[in-house]
Amino acid sequence: MGDLHRPDRITLTGVTAYGHHGVLASEKQEGQEFSVDLVLEVDLSRAGASDDLRHTVNYAEVAADAVALLEGPSQDLIETVATQIADAVLTRPLVEAVEVTLHKPHAPVGVPFADVTVALRRERDVPVVIALGANLGADPADTLERAVERLRAVPGLRDVRVSPTVETDPVGGPEQPVYSNAVALARTSLAPWRLLGALHGIEAEFGRTREVRWGARTLDLDLIQVGTPGDSSEVVSDDPDLTLPHPRAHERGFVLAPWHALEETATLRVGDGVVPVADLLPAVSDQGVRGRG
């Protein structure tokens, strides 16, 4: 999947605030002016087409977060403050990477100078859960194996692990063959919408069409969960183009069973709570999910 374009960039320059960061007691007591430059790597194609603020990053909020950290509790090192700012920016789901340049122009260096800066770059790095399914073609299980290899080739997706394949009786839709299903776990720097686009691209390579809802398909790749439920990396979205976590994952045995086989401690958000996948399995035990062979 080498066709993912490079992300676009949003730049904020000279976000300034008064803080008390430094090793010396005088710095902590008297304070001084700091400023920060931010470069956010973001896919802006949806925003460019929709003119919708929800499809981009609100840079006023990003600037406010940076100011809050500059004005916040004293740190000895501006390296620490720069890292805090980068971490705060990366909690925004659309941001794939951020460059932070923190300026300390009044640092007590002891010689004439113009500025002291610390510059760093950090990439998004969150866990993702992807469900795979197929029931058309000569060997659907082989299709899943080849699809996993395509996942491993997606730029920005790494450490892909895959569950054992299971077979599942179709639920809903027209009469159709038995499904082969699996779950892949990985880590990604891609924003959820960019990752979903990559998954759709792989489906298209395998001849996937969407004429019939819940109909047979050559390959189905569903993005189940992005981030770790309950912490700052979790993405919760009610966007109709991508609802996260997947709204029906908690009631699908063909997702829960292979997922649990791969990761016994897995958890999933269900409504306002975070539930172990193991606790969800009894409710789907009658769905005809079985190991192959």
C-alpha cells in the first residue's frame, strides 16, 4: 500500500506565554517568557472537500493547550515541557506527527546570545484492532492470509499480529457461504480516517464491492478499535463515516472469539464502560463460531 500520500501540515509559530521553567531558583521564582512553534502533520483532504471544522484540527485549541503547559507547573528542563506539548498535541486523533520547537530567549546563559531552543518530533503510536472476513473465492482462509500480508505493507502500520482463523455461519443478509474470520492487532501512526482509507484500498484490490448490505464478500476489513480504551489514546467517534469503537463489535462472536484467542486481556468500550472481551464471549457463544479443521 505505497499509495498513501504524505500528510499535510498545519504550522503555528510564536505561541507565547510566561512560565517558570528552569533549574535555577531565580527562574522558578521570577519566571520568563517562552514561545513555541508547532508543525502538525495532518491529512487535510476531507476538510478541503467538506469545509467542515470537524475534519481538521482546531489550532486555536492546540495553541491554548500549549499555553497551559507553558504557564503550568515548573519543570527543570525545557526538554520536558516540549515533550509534554508534543504528547498533548498527539491526543488529537487527526494528528499523525508533531514537530515542537520551544524557545527560551531569556535563559541565563552568561554570554550574549539570541535564543535557546529545543526541537523534537514525535509520531502518533497507538494500538488498533482490525477484523478480517471473507466467504467468496476458492479459499477464503487463504484470502485472509494474503490480506494480512497487505496490512503489513501499509506505511504507518507496524507490528501486525493475527489470530487463528475461525469459521462462522452467516448472520443476516441473503443466503451465502460460511465465512472465514480473523482479527489483526497492530500499532499505527495513521489517523483513523487514513487507516480506514488504506483498509478500503486493500478490499478493492481483492475485488470487494458493496452492492448488498451484509452480503457475501471477497474481503471485509473492519476497523474495530483505535487506541486503548480508557486512556488518552482512545478514539471515540460518532462520525457516520467511521464510528469508533465499532458499534456492533461487542455482539459479534466472529470478532470477539479470535480477538480473545490472540489477546486474552483485551478490552472493548461498550457504551460508557470498558469491558474485558472475555466477559462478552458468553453472550455470543451460540453464534456458530468454530475453529477451522
